[in-house]
Amino acid sequence: MADIGIGIVGGGYMGKAHAVAMAAVASVFDTPLRPRLEMIATASEASAERYRQAYGFRRATADWRSLVADPRVDAIVIATPQKLHREIAEAAFVRGLPVLCEKPMGASIEDAEAMVAASEGHVNMVGYNYVRTPATQFARALLARGEIGDVTWFRAEHTEDFYADPEAPASWRTDGMANGCIGDLAPHIVNAALALVGPIERVMAEVETVHDTRPGGRVTNDDHCQMMCRFASGAMGHIYASRVATGRKMGYAYEISGTKGAIRFDQEDQNALWLYRMAGPAATRGFTKILTGPDHPDYRQFCQGPGHGTGYQDQIIIEAKDFLKAIHSGEPVWPTFRDGLEVLRVTEAALRSADSGHWQSISSDQKVGSP
Amino acid sequence: MADIGIGIVGGGYMGKAHAVAMAAVASVFDTPLRPRLEMIATASEASAERYRQAYGFRRATADWRSLVADPRVDAIVIATPQKLHREIAEAAFVRGLPVLCEKPMGASIEDAEAMVAASEGHVNMVGYNYVRTPATQFARALLARGEIGDVTWFRAEHTEDFYADPEAPASWRTDGMANGCIGDLAPHIVNAALALVGPIERVMAEVETVHDTRPGGRVTNDDHCQMMCRFASGAMGHIYASRVATGRKMGYAYEISGTKGAIRFDQEDQNALWLYRMAGPAATRGFTKILTGPDHPDYRQFCQGPGHGTGYQDQIIIEAKDFLKAIHSGEPVWPTFRDGLEVLRVTEAALRSADSGHWQSISSDQKVGSP
Amino acid sequence: MADIGIGIVGGGYMGKAHAVAMAAVASVFDTPLRPRLEMIATASEASAERYRQAYGFRRATADWRSLVADPRVDAIVIATPQKLHREIAEAAFVRGLPVLCEKPMGASIEDAEAMVAASEGHVNMVGYNYVRTPATQFARALLARGEIGDVTWFRAEHTEDFYADPEAPASWRTDGMANGCIGDLAPHIVNAALALVGPIERVMAEVETVHDTRPGGRVTNDDHCQMMCRFASGAMGHIYASRVATGRKMGYAYEISGTKGAIRFDQEDQNALWLYRMAGPAATRGFTKILTGPDHPDYRQFCQGPGHGTGYQDQIIIEAKDFLKAIHSGEPVWPTFRDGLEVLRVTEAALRSADSGHWQSISSDQKVGSP
Amino acid sequence: MADIGIGIVGGGYMGKAHAVAMAAVASVFDTPLRPRLEMIATASEASAERYRQAYGFRRATADWRSLVADPRVDAIVIATPQKLHREIAEAAFVRGLPVLCEKPMGASIEDAEAMVAASEGHVNMVGYNYVRTPATQFARALLARGEIGDVTWFRAEHTEDFYADPEAPASWRTDGMANGCIGDLAPHIVNAALALVGPIERVMAEVETVHDTRPGGRVTNDDHCQMMCRFASGAMGHIYASRVATGRKMGYAYEISGTKGAIRFDQEDQNALWLYRMAGPAATRGFTKILTGPDHPDYRQFCQGPGHGTGYQDQIIIEAKDFLKAIHSGEPVWPTFRDGLEVLRVTEAALRSADSGHWQSISSDQKVGSP
């Protein structure tokens, strides 16, 4: 197994998650490449060195450009604030490096479009980790093979409550659309919608700031948003995202009705998928609570026992595995930058709709790949 | 305790539910009046006589006018198809009889408006039974006393799956808007929205027939509908109703986020209410599953033990109790015909919105009473 | 439909439940007989008259003997404290009256044996209502037709928490073994064990008073008890009953493992039965949450819609229906007094076991009837 | 941060789990030592080399003695079949190496006693991973600080169904008591009992082989076992373990009643802990579903978001962190070999009880440490 030098830009929440994933992935999966934690770049020498030690990188830098230029860095993970995504990705592609960029891709749709253009011919991937749980991968497989028939209704949400308290103070999170709910949370669940049901044709949305001011300042982005949506398949849908959904901690959840069955999922119990099939005697029909296990995608490598469960960090490990596989094969890996752009086209249409009060079409060459 | 002669028009599903309720209510509750099952009217002599025997009425008739005119009938319950509601109610009010009319009130908004006009000065009530479960009554009380603070988000659905199978044959249920989803199911959950969060100011809706034809004929009403809604309080909301929600049997469900807490409820587990309160240490916060019991409204009379549970029929018994109380006191009882009209104004606006593709205001003097 | 005059002895909790059931049952079910609430007997003239009015009986008495002797009383329900069961039942059988006696039958096994002897040739039934929910009836049917194969393990409990608080004062409930947990709660779940899995051959038990004294006095009966049990079928089992199970309100619950599947039930969500079947691909196996509906026993008469739910009172109505049917047909109705005696033989063996610290056999001609 | 050379003996299920944990732990936690995957030993050169590559060890061997003797191995993890535990541990302690040994410790109580003796003065730990979930650690903390008062009842189970199918073939798992249910599964949940409620004084048990023969041969160990138990605190309890619990995948579950509250947990939903507190108005009491998050033990390092969840592998990482901490500090780490021996004293007493049909005391100097 060949080594591959990994450079990670960003040392916070997601930087750590990717560092741990890169440290563990080759022991968990039979990867063709074994990551070497080569270099980490953050905003200052001090923090970079601190993260280097904490995560086990060989070297640290306060200059992401030197990380991108380093000959021992063979692939990079971008885990910085969104406004830096584009510049770093473009530089990396110039050098021909494979890039795994955290979601949402860039700080604007222009950024995302530029990043797609720059990524042509290079391995690229966006970090929508939640679609990689064994349960959601299995849901995709069930849908793909028609287990619930044609989808007639899709409802989904990404709900958390870290800003439910009106007294929670203003911070970087309450500043700028990219950090708001439509910018930061909604993309996750829009990506799920695309992954599960396919392209969205049009949306009708509301985007709202519930608490305009908070201790410490004004709030310049939204607290929650909803959109009615129509899929290319004809299915009707609704998506809601919120950071003020009191009591919800990781409400990445969906309910899908089909002509032969239905699927329900809630990330707060991420190791269970609920499946209803309109078959057999009515007296024994009901939603079956399927616990994930070695018969589901990407589970067996974590544990041979069903119901033993995977967690948040494991999603990032699965992501790392797929990124390494893409690097080795040179094949694109879903979701690519192009797929990530499609997500932003939906949220951008939602913003337009909220402004205009009208339905908005998604102007895109939307295509969602396969896992 | 004085006797009161009850006449019920309609012998089917709801006719039976009201008959049983009237037979039981005075033994369950300490009602000021004791119902006497005086007369039942249905479409034919044969069926009327059959229902008379089955439910224990004294007399039967195939002519609802003779029931309304009968001197021993002191109050009536209308449980017929919707198109007859208006005529019967008007005749009853002419005689000054108290009327409990099944939802939705009449076959059109014009019917409902006429019924409201006719009801002036008389005891009148609409049969929205689901808001009378102990759990939902308690939810209303929690909201009213500010237990979850100001409502920021309301999501609700009334989902069943009796037409989820595309091969389910056409019937009276697939014919005419009054029997469709927006006509028949949506009013229940719109009524819940009004009861829980207050008046709705505007809606943006989709109303859709998923399966245009079924074995036996064309479908002339909708299978499911959704609406984004804005409450007078400022709260944002979403309501969905469906008869094709595969796997859902009685999905009368709501989730309400507030600035201090949240409430969740699903009629499929009608004896539980989930309450979250943003208080105390974070480590012990979570949704509390409250089992209904004698400390909740209208429960103790059914059973002194908490968690022992009430069921569908008990809701109708509670409704009968409130109707009898209104008759005895002469006080109006929520939801009145006027409240029922407000529900229809919302669904009518939803239809307008679905047609036009635009937000529609509710043109009303909407006022929701207290339980 | 012929009338039948019902006399109820006892006006409290269960007296009311039976009164309501008798008022409603003929409207709910297609019973061959229509109950007439003829007479109620309680401890004093004043209370008897109060209950007469509240429940709608024609007459009241403070002397149960005159109720039993009354020519217009055609069948009786015994809902008194346990110590009176035997005397009343014997008197009723002398007159040849059908008797529905509340559980557990009598205050001792001697009482129960005498009641069985007296009941020979007469219609008799014991009021174990919980086995009559549609869900548990369906569980019995699933087991009977081998849906989960041979039972290998049975675990059940009847847990409530009305004495969980050590400061809850002493009362009649804390006095005398018949009112303790092994006397009052355990019989319900032992009856379920017999109904679901069949006769029990031997038990090994613990019976314990957790709080020996309470405000107001000493406690002379047990707070909780457990027994390991071995069924005649060879299945291993465990039963627990408690009135100090903090947080449990109606924890009448069972889990049954078989060679082909499994069943789980909890009365706190009485309208759901969980069924697992070891069939089909492993990836889609799981417990199916079946909501009760018109395809399950004795549900359709309450409501044609699945998932709409029945409640506590409905169980008593089902019981009344079966009692009336037995009266009309002259056929015995499960559980008969003989079945009720079998329950007590198990709890009596449990007491012997707890005293001796050894396994105890059930000395019986134990036979459990069919639903 | 100093490096530490890790040697793992055993390359299967648990060998892999420990290898991954050692690869990841220093990036997840702020450990004082950074593991270096130095050497792996398995039964053959071929498998050892295969595992070496798969997990990323530097060297491999088919001779565990050379691993133990290797100067670059500073600590070892024993993940072999149980019969080898003792010999390896003794050899490691002779060299003074810290040892983390998989549960249950040794193949017999004699093995365990010898291992305890050999461990004196050395860092030692037994791999009971499930007590290290954030939820169960939090449950321990709640109990320790008296949140639910005095424990009155403890019920627990470790139930899986990998042998529920009578046609599942015989294998090494069906051979020898150490691989049976009382030998392999019961120790996990007995350890939980000791950790949560403290020492057990006596047990009364049944240990049973449900299917004596299977395709391929006779079964020489048990399929399930139950024990009534009495804790030193006076609390009554029941423990069940099964590999034939159809439908249960990871049923490591407990329910604890106390005088002030109650706790419920099921590993199949390992990120939720249910807490009931007998406080506040009765109308709002109920079990609160607490989702684990950064306010619970050992969670924050995996993810800053509550409800995002940890999984099976994360428990092993937490274990590795505690082992490294013990090595660095020289302090013992719960559960030590001595704690592991206490577990086996309980299961050994259960076997004696099942043989004799009598209660059996735990003859021990049972002491359970703190987390």
C-alpha cells in the first residue's frame, strides 16, 4: 500500500474530523493508499503548531500556500471558512492536487462555479458527510432499486437548536449569509434531497431571521428557511432548515412516500432506517425499524455485529475512504464539485424565491451521480 | 339530571361514533343532561331501522325533516355527507335546536357562511374531534401559558394512506373536492393549527392529484396538498395533508418550536405528548415523553391511572360532553360554526394559491375561541 | 335484541368502568343482548344513589344481597374489594346468574377454589381486561398460528409507580397481601403469560416490600416481585411486577422470542404491536411497528380507520361484549373462573418460593382457554 | 508527546478494533502518549502479514512471545481467544508491560485469579468497552450523584440473535463454556450491573442450551441465561443474556428504578439516555430522551455538536485513551483485572446456581472502581 501525503487547511471542528479520519481510514478500510498526516495549515504559527501536535501531523504552517506548494503534500482537504475555499482549491488544482473541500463549496454561487471550472480534469469532492451513513446509503439503494416504487412525496429537514435561545450572543455564525441557515445547514439536506430523489426543478421559499438582534450585535443572516420544491421526477416536496428548532440537536431527517412503500430516517438515531412496504397482509404491515449492520453499505469495516452502530466520526472516515479511492482510480467521486454546485443552485433559487415571493426555477445542468 | 332527546342524521362511520358517544357520555362525565337516543335518520327505511337497532335508538326514519321536526328531538347531530350539512342545519336552527355538525362544515365556503348566519343565537358546534384528545388539549394549555415561549415554527400534517395504492379503486371519496384531501383531511389539521397557534394570515399552497385515474374511473379531487403559512403572531409554518402517505395510518401530527421550548405530537401514539424545555443543565435536557393521565384535561373521567390511555371513541365522548354543556348553559362551545368557517377560509385560500401560484391572504374576521 | 338487566356491585374505579361499558357496548358491537343498567349496590345508601345518578342506573341499594335477589337483575358484575368477591359470586350462582368478577378472583386461593366450585354450570368470567386489547389479542393469534415459531423466551412486566414515592402515605392499598403487588398487579401479567405462552410449571420468586413504613403507618404487603418461570412448553421466562417502578405508568409489557420471530408490546403504547420475522434478506429485517386497525381483533367496531386507536375503556367494552355473548350462548368465556384460579396458583407458588428460597411447582390442572 | 510502541496479539474482530483505536486515539484525544502500531501477532505468518498491511503495523509475527519480548513494544493489547489470555498476560507482566486484555479475562475463574495475581504492580485493564459510551458513563455519573435516589430495581440484558436460527451451523462459538452466552455475553452486562449499582451479593440463575444440536455438530455451551440478583446495596435485580433473542442485534440494555427517578438505556440507540425524575408537576413528568453531546463524558472530542453521535468504534478509542492515561500516570484504570475477576465471580456463581437450583453467594472481595 502506497503512502500519500495529506495536507489539511483548517484546524477547527472539521479540520480535526478530517485529521482523525485520515489517521484511521487505512486501518478501517482496505484502502489502496495509506494517508500520511504531512502538513496542517491554520491562521497562525501558534495554532498550527498546536494542531500539529494534537492531531499528529509532521509539519505545520501558517501559510496555506506553502502547504499547497509542498512537494510532500499529495492531496489536500479544505476545512477553512467558506470564503477561502475558492482560492485554495484553485491553487491546488493548478498544482494538479486532488481536493476534498468542505461544504458548502465557496461563499457564493460564483465561487462554486469558478471552483467547478478549475476542477476540470482533477479529482474533486465536496464534504457532504451525512449522506454517507450506512443508513442513508442504504436508503439510496432502496430507492434506486424501486423498493418503494415511484416517489410521490419527500419531506426533509436539517434542524438544530444552537441559536434557539434568543439570548445566545451574536458571533461569526450570525454574520453573513454563508454562515446562516440557508448558507450552512440547508445545503446538507438539499444535497440529501438530490441524492435520494434526484434533481429539483423549482422552489418556492421563505428565508427568515427570527431574532434580528442578539447580545453583542445585529444578526445579518437567517435563522430558518423552508421551501416547497418540485423534483424533475414530478414528486412534490418540502425542505426545512433551522438553527432555532428548539430541542432538535441533529435533526437531519427525511420521510419519503412512494407508490409501493415509504422510508423514514432521523440522524438523531442514525443507526436505524424505517421502511414500510405495501405488501403482505394488512394486519402485519407497518414501518420496520432496520438497524444498520454488516449487510448495509460501509458498515462491516467498522464492526461485524449489526446494531453496534457507527457515529459521526465514522462518516468522515467513509468519506476519506472514497476520496482515497478516487485519487487512486482517477475516477470522480460523488458528490463532486459539480454536484456541490447543484446544491447551491437550489439554495440560491430559494433565496431568489424568498425575495420575490414567487416560484423560481433551478437553472442548471443538474446531474446527481451515484455513490 | 334531565333527559335530552338526541336525533342523529347519518348512520355510517361518524353516525355510529356519535351514537356510541351519546350512549356513554352521561356515565363517563358528570353531564348536566343525560342523552336519550331518540331518533336516527338515514337514506332509507331499511338502513335507518338497521342502525336504530344496532345503536339502540328508539325510532328511525328515512326522512331527516321529520327527525328535525320531531317534538321529542331536543338536539341534533349531523353526520351526513357534506352536501346535506347546510340544509339540515338551517332547518334545525329554524326550530331553535342545538346542532353539532360534522366537519368540514358544508360542501363549500358558501354553505359554511350560510350556516354561520343561520346559527346566530343558537347552540352550534363543529365536530373537530382530534383537538379534544387529552394530549392536544394539554398542548394547547402549555402554549397558552407560554410554556414554550413565543412560537417560531409550526409544522403539522394529517397523513393517511387509504389511497396510497394506485390500484385502489375510484369511489365517492375520489369524487368532488369536498371529499378530497384539501376538502376532507386538511381541515382537521388546519383546525389544529388555528387552535394551537392562532389565526393564519396567508398561505402559499400546492394541491395535487397524484393518480388521475383509478380502476373504475377518473379522480376529480386531490390526493395531497401542502401549504406554507404565516400566522398572525408572525410565526412561520407548514401544513401537509395526504391520503397517499404510504405507511401513515393516522398521522395527525405537529411539531412546534418556541423560544423557550418545543412540543411534538403524533396521533398514532395519541397518549403521549413530547415536551422540550430550554431550562436546567444542558446535560439533562431533552424531549420528555409525557403519558396522558388524570392530571391532563378530560382524562380522569375515563380512568384514574395515568398511561392507561384513551382512544378514538373517547374523543367523540369528550365532544358530546362539551356539546351537552353548551346546550345546558347556552354558551357557545369551541369550535363553533364560526370557527369552522375560519378553517374553510384557509383551505379555500390554499386552493386559490395552488391555482394562481401566489401567496393568498385569508380574508376573514378570523377568531379562534378557547377550549 | 333482547334487554338484559345488569346489576353492578361496587361503584368505584372498576364499577364505573363496567357501567360505562354496559351503557355503550350494544351500540358498539352487534351484541345479542342489550344491557339495561338496572341496579347498583355500594356500601351506603348515599353513595349508591350518587353512583346511580352518575352512571345512569335505574335503582340503587346499599345491600348487595337485594341486588342479587332482584328479579330484574339478570346478570351481575362484581367490582367490590376482593374480600367480598366470593360471597357475592356464590349468592349469584345460587340464583343461577351469570357473573363477571373483577380480578384477582377472591382474596385468597381458597376463595378462588370455592368460587370455581360454585360456578359449575353457570356463566362465569374474570375481568382480566388487558388481554383484550386488539394488539394483545392479535399477539395471541400470531403465537397460536406459529408466526414466531416455538417460544424460547418470555419476559413480561406489570409496572406502575403509584407507590414509588417513599413519602406516599399508607392506605388500604398498603394493607393486606391481596392489595399488594403480587396480589393485585402480578395477576394481570401472569394471566398474560398464560394466555400467550400457556401453562407455567414452576417458579422461583422474590417478593419484597421496599418501604416498610410510610407516612400514616406500616406497610403489610409487597411493593414489587419477580419470578423466573418455566412454561410447560419448555420455554424459559421472567415476570416482574411493581408499584414502585418510577416513571412507569402502565408498564404492562412483554417480549417474546421464538425460533422464527419475536413480538414486543407495551401497554403504554397500546395501539402498537412490534413483530420481527426471521425471513427475507437480512438487510431489511427489523421489528415492524404494527398499528392496530380494522384488520385486528375487536377493533373495527370502534373505528374503521387503522391507527386511530382504542383506549382503556374500550377494553372493558370488549369484555362486556364477550360476557354478553357468553350469556346468550351459554358457552364459557375465557378467562373463566377456572382460568382465574390458575393465575392465582402461580402467584401463590411465587409466594411459597419467596418464603422458601426454592423453586416451586404449580400444583394444578392448569388449562388456558382460547380467546 | 512521546511515542509508545503498541503490540496487539490477535488480528480478528477485536484485534482490528484496537488497531484502529490506537491509530486514531491520539488525534481524537489529548493523550499524553502517541501510539505507534509497532507489531501484530496472529496464528500464522501469512495472516499476521495480512493484518500488518491492513491495519498499518510496522512488523508482524506468528509468535506472540517474540512480540511480548520485543524491545520496541511498550504496551500490549490481548485480543486472542480466551484460552490464551492468561499465558500472554503473565508473560507481559514478567516484562513489566502494561496490558489491556479483552473480556472476559481468561477462560476460567482460575485463569482470571492467576492473571490478577500476575498483574500486581503493573498497569492492567479489561476491555469492557460498552460501559464507556458517553451515555453509560453519564448514567454512572447520574447514579453516583444520587439523581435517581436509592436504586430499588435493576433490570438488564445483553441480547443478540446471531444463533436465533436453529439452522445456524455449529462453530467454535458453540463449543466450550467460555464461548457460550454465560461465558461471552453475560460478562458485559454483569460488568454494567457492577458499574452502575455496585457489588452483587448473591444470584439465582438458569443457564440453558435451547438448541442442543446444530448443523455440523453438538452444542456444548449455553444459548441464554437469566439470573435474579441481590446487590450489596439491597437492591433487587434481574439480568438476562442471550444469543437467541430473535430480532435483537445489540440489546445491551438496562432499566434502573430509584426512589427519586429512573434511567433507561438500550445500546441499539446508544446515543440516547432516558431519564425520569420524580419532581415538578405530575402533568409534565415523563422520561426525558437525552441525546448525548459535548456535555457528556468523552463526547466532545468526537464532535462539538450534540446528537451527532458516537458509534461502536469510538468506545474502543475511549478505552485506548484511558489505557494510555493509565500507562502514563501509572494509576490503575477501571475496570482493572481485579474488577474483571469480580465479573467472573458472578457468572461462576450463576453457573453454580443453575446446577444446584439454589441461590449462590458471590465469594469475593468485590470492589468496583470509579470511572
